[in-house]
Amino acid sequence: MLGSLRREMMRDVAATLPLMLAGALMTSLGHVGEALAERRGRGGDVGGSGVSQCPRACFCNAPSRIVYCSRRGLAAIPRDVPADTLQLNLNGNLFSWTTVTRSNVTGYPALEHLYLSECGLERIEVGAFSDLAHLRWLDLSNNRIRAIEPRTFDGLTLQHLFVNGNRHVRIHSESFAGLATTGLYLHDCSLGDVSPESVVRLNFTLRYLWLNGNELERLDPRLRQLFEVLLHLRLGSNPLRCNCWAVWLKRFFDESREVFKGALPPTCLRPSSLKGRHFTNITVHDLRCQVRKLKPLINIRKKNINHAFINYKDNKRKSIRKM
């Protein structure tokens, strides 16, 4: 029994913590790397940076093959980044180029982690990462990417793809075609719609999907086939219309509470009677659509009421005869 309880606890924790802990760890390591890089730039002695090839503005950890170049005021990726680098952190540099091309990263075939957050990027060339066969973490968050073109990530097998924070980015139905990833993060992108065709194709690999903080009012019921295979799903902070169209989502939420653990539950914005209420505080019976009422106007053409027409406000005409 103890073993069963332990497995259950581990399952619950596994659904919510790994990414948060990993994110916190990477942020902490990033700050350490930035501090060491700054110290190295001033000519200080930094233990562990004695790698044969390391950009002056960066900090290189030779044993782990990690290069930190975050927030160093770089206009481009330094040319002397070691070719065998496993992790390259370039967050917070406003590059002179706004399009990531294949030539920008092809010189680092061993890369497993690539961080390009807050770099002022506007476009990702289709196939830009094709030469990075070992890539597992790709962070493109908080840029100004306007669209994810069809098959941009074709051939990649990732653990996590971060596109969050790219406001008003356009997601095409084929944007993620050819991609395999365990995690897809599209939160805070001002998305007004999520096409089932764009994400359902990931249902064989996808286990973490974050769509919170967008402008989603309604979700297509066809998304359920993807939602059912997820370990963790975030839909909070969206202006949901809680009417009959949301019944399927509410039922899925009630049947799969563990999938939403650790995050704000879906919340209603409309109708006004449900505004601000979480899915945890409503029932399926609260989700109703108003029936349109038609007021007939009787148009009698003859004095003897043998035949008349009823004209409805929607321009439909129905003929009636005297019984």
C-alpha cells in the first residue's frame, strides 16, 4: 500500500513540478553565468573558464560544455563559441539581425539546449534548426516573432519548445508539422484561437501544453483528443465564454482534475452572471445558450381569413390556412 501511495504522489508531483524546478534552476544558473561573464570581462580570474576557446564576453564551463552569454550587449552570436557546446545561453541580447537562419546556428551541431529569449527576433527561417539533431530545449520566448511558418521545426525531436511571450504570433495549421516535442508553451501570446489542426498532430508526443494568458474565448471540441493524452494543461487567464459551447471543456475538466493541478483553472468572463468564476465553482448546468425568440407578425391579405402568412423577424415566411 505504501508503494502504491508513493507512486500516486510521485505522479501528481511529476505533472506540475519538473518544468518549474528546471526553469528556476536554469534561471539561477543563468544569473551565475552572467555574473561570471561580467567578472571575466573585467579581467578577473574565474575558475572553470579555462577552456581553450571561449568568447571574451561569455563564461564557458569546459567540463559541462556550457556557454553563458546572456545580457552581454551582443549584436550577434560570437564566432568563437566552441563547436562542441552542449548548452548556449544567449538570452537578453538584441541582435542586429531579427531573423534566425540556418547559417546562424549550423556551426554548433552538438547543441542540446539553445536559449534565444528576449533577443528581438521577428522571424524564424523554415529549417533554421535542421542541423541541430541533438537539440532538446529550444527557447524562443519573449521576442517579437510574427508567425510560425509551416514546418518551421520539421525533423526536430524536442523535450520542450518555448514560444511564449510572442504577442499576436500567428500559428498556422502546419506550423508544427514534422515536430516531435514533449512540451509546447504558447502562454501569453495573445492567441484568439487555437486550431486543432495545428496541435492535434502532436498528440503522439505532447504531454505538457500551456495556453494560459491568451485571448481564447472558445475552444474547439476537437482539441479533446489531444487534451486526453496530456499530463499537464494550463488554460487559466483566458476570457472564456461559459455557455453551451464550453460544456465539453467543463466535462473534461471534471473528469481530469489532475491534469490541471498546479495552475489557475479555466475561468469565465461571459456571461456576466458567471464572470470571474472558476470551473471549480460552476456546474455543467450553468453553461447554457440563450434560445432566440421569434416574434411573429401576422399579415392578413384578405378579409375572409382563409389564408395568411406569418412573417418572422429573420425574414422567414410560413404559410398557414384556416382549419
